[in-house]
Amino acid sequence: MFLCRKSFSAMLKYTEDLWLKNVDRLSEIDSRFGDGDHGITIGKIARAMGECAENWKDESFRDLILCMSEKILGISGGSAGPLYGTLTGGLALPLSDEKEIDGELLKKMFQGCHTEMTAITKARVGDKTMMDALIPAVEAAVASSGDIPEILATAAQAAAQGAAGTEKIASKFGRARSYGDRTIGTPDAGAVSTSLFFQGLYEGLVSQQ
């Protein structure tokens, strides 16, 4: 199986819609120990991603992704803009001028996300950040022996499990860190939004079948 322009664009648009549906939920989670604006910023990020996908014409996959990354990096509202701009930009690392994406290239794209993110943050699994969802998702995708739907499904499942796992640990980064063990019982908003990103990509593909 290959991802073509039409299918990849639809996956991004589906992810945009999923993020937008969860704006209030993400802000509510963030309001418990943070600034309470994570959902608002994710909404801006979602619209920027959707705009690039909607206006995508003859440009390469790489050009589309760099368009998204640039727009997202410029979004104000805490650290989410720079973080998601970096994450999405990482998808372009292994790309040149491909017209289609196969399973192995998709894995490398996810590895690119991991590479770029670990270059800008020291957070890892167990620190109650978006990395608790991203790292397991990438590892699961790379380990998958299936085709693109299975790669995306395993990544989405791992991201969801990683996000859910942040409820059991105390925050070690950001404003929430000052609350220590009181953050136990609340998931990390960034991990939840990251899990929604992978969920959107998978469900966006399935919705076309």
C-alpha cells in the first residue's frame, strides 16, 4: 500500500477535525495545573495544518510538511507551537520529492519526529510530557511488520496508552512541575493532544476505505 496525495491530505484534515473537537477537553486538562490554553493553541495548530492540506496542489510531500511546520512554529500560545512545529517538521527529514509514501518511508518519517524532538527537549518517557505519547508511538510504528494501516494503528494505540499512563506519574517539566505529586491522577495535556494526532492519522486513513 502507498499513501498518495489525496489520502495523506484527507488524513491531515481528519486530524484537524479531531483536534478541533477536543479543544475544550484539552484546555480543561491543562487548566488543572497549567495555563489552561493548550486546547486553544491546538485549535490554531489544527487550522494551520488543515489550511496547508487544503491548499496543497503540485508541491511535494516534503513541501507540504514544511509548510505546516513553518505555520505552526509561528503560532503563539506557550510552547505548543514550537513543539508541534518541530514535531511536524520532523516528518520531512527523510523526504525529497517522493510522489507516494510506502510503509518503510512512513516509519522513517515518524523517526524524523523523534529525532527532531529529542534535539530540543530533554523530556523522555516518564516525565509526563508529550514525549510519553510520541516515543512509544514511534517505537511501535518502527517495530510493526505490517503495512501502512497496521503501522498507523499500532502507533495510535501506543500513543493512547502512553498518554493514559501520564495519569499515574508526577509532572517533571513546565509549570505543572511545581505541583509535584498533586498532578498524579491528571493526564498530561500535551501527551493527550499527541495521542490525538496519531489517532487522527490512523482514523483518517481508515475513513477512506
